[in-house]
Amino acid sequence: MTDLTDFIAALPKTETHLHIEGALPFELLQRVRPEFKQPPASWARDFKFRDFAHFEEELLAMAFSWYTSPERYHEAAKLIFAGHLRQNVRYVETSFASGVVEFLGLDGQEVLAAIRAAVPTGLEVRVFFGIHHNGAGPKMLPVLEQALGWRDLAGIDLHGTESFPIEPWTAPYWAAARQAGKKTKAHAGEFMGAPFVRRILDELQPDRIEHGVRAAEDPALLTEIRRRGVALDVCPISNHKLMPGVALETHPIRTLFDAGVTVTVSTDDPISFGNTITDEYIALAERGGFNRAELAQIARNGWLVADVPATTRAAMLAEINRICG
């Protein structure tokens, strides 16, 4: 294949770091917020948020405009997953936020069922419960305990501002989730540095780290991440627009990749960043210096960490190898 976009389109891809509230389709936002005649200013190629608070305020204002019921989660998920299929994305891990469930008084299990019911033929989807650092208050603690018994819940993910304290309930809950057969993730290393990533690794022992890019600041930590076999679900365009001093041309994903760390690529919150999985691959090629063999390896990495049968994984890896010739 001579055309980069054709090559990327042909790769069977995964998305393993996607907040469903942050993936709100723009057409649905327009339905409830007709003042949005044009996409948000943050969709511009080199937009920079002032800080995390700026990003979070804008994102929540858009998300809360739509996500008010399980039925609306279902409607959004149908459009989101259809967009994945159009890009030849065949496996998705998405999370829904416990904070939204709590704030709106929704039934988390009903939200989970609504998302699951939207999964189309040809796409494998795993749904995670995103729990904030301070997300185990009196109202939510019983819900979190029940969630570990939700059959269709794939796992849990630590969300929210990294500078908030890691509360005493967190590590035992992550251990209980593993005991219940759930996958565990945690956001770390986006704003807080390598020591925070190491702390999360040691205390929560997650299967995967969401972002994790500041681990690149500590070669010894990279060695430890590689030794433990923990993959990093990286979102380059999100980092470019949100992290101070980070640009696609110098993104730490290059350091991580070259160090032999297993990295995947995802969009994070596309309603805020205006990005698709295809855009992420193109950005790595055109601005990050990744060649086609390296892009193919990133696609392989997604299948190496995907929660799929071994036969599915082998078939997808074989398809990538065939595309690469």
C-alpha cells in the first residue's frame, strides 16, 4: 500500500482508553445544545487547554447536557461504536464514570446494560467502571461493592485529578476486584510524574496504566513496567492538547516505545479533542516519526492486551502481519 491512510485503515485496530462521556457524538450535543453551531474550539489542531480544570469544566458541561439516563447512554454508544467499525476498530474498552452515576442518581447496572446492548456485530466491547480518587463516599460505597458482582462489568479504572489523595479504601478495593475476576486499570503519569506512576504500580497493582507517559522520565521505572508486563494506554492527541510542554513531535510515546514498553493508542475524550483512532495513527506517522512497521506494532500491542480468546488474538495478529507483507 502506497497511501498511509489506506494502510492505517487496513489495520485491525483496538481502542483501550475511552471515556464514554468524553466520546459524546457531536451530533447529539447539538441536539441538546443548539448553540453549538460549530465544534468546540478545542478541536483545532494545536489547541492547548490552560490546565486540567479548564478541560474538565468544558467536558463536564458537554457531557451532562446529554448523559441523563441509561437510554441516552445507549443512544450515544450506538453512534460511538458505529464510528469504530467505520475505522476498522474491532475491539473497544470504554469506561463510564461513577461520578456521573452518583451526581445524576442513575442506576450503574442499568447504565452498564444500556452500553452493552448497543454493541454491534463485528465489535468486541469491554465496559469498565471509572471511579474517582474520592469516589467511595457513603452513597457510592454500596454501589462499588455491588459492582464487583456485575456479570457484564469487565473491570474498574481509577479516574480523576491525579493530585487528589489515594484514599485508604482504594488498594483493598482494587485487590477485591482482581479477586472477583475483574480487570484493573488506573490513570497515572499524565500530570503527576514518574514517582506517582510507581506508587500506583506498587499499591494498586493494576493490569494497565492509562496514559503513564511521564514514566518516560525514569529509565528504572520503564524497566520495572516492562518487567511486570504492564501496558500503557496512551492518548497522544489528548496529551498534546492537555499536558504542558508536550507536543506530538516530541511526545514521550517515542521513549516508551523505544524502551520496549507495550504501548497502545486511544482517543481518551474525543468530544474535547476532536480526534479519532485514525487521527492518532496519522499523527504518530506525520508528526511523531513513526514508520509503518512501528504503527503495525502499536496495532499488535492492542491485541496483545485485549481481553479476547486466544484464537481471536492470533487471527488479528496474523491479519496485521499479512497487511505488512
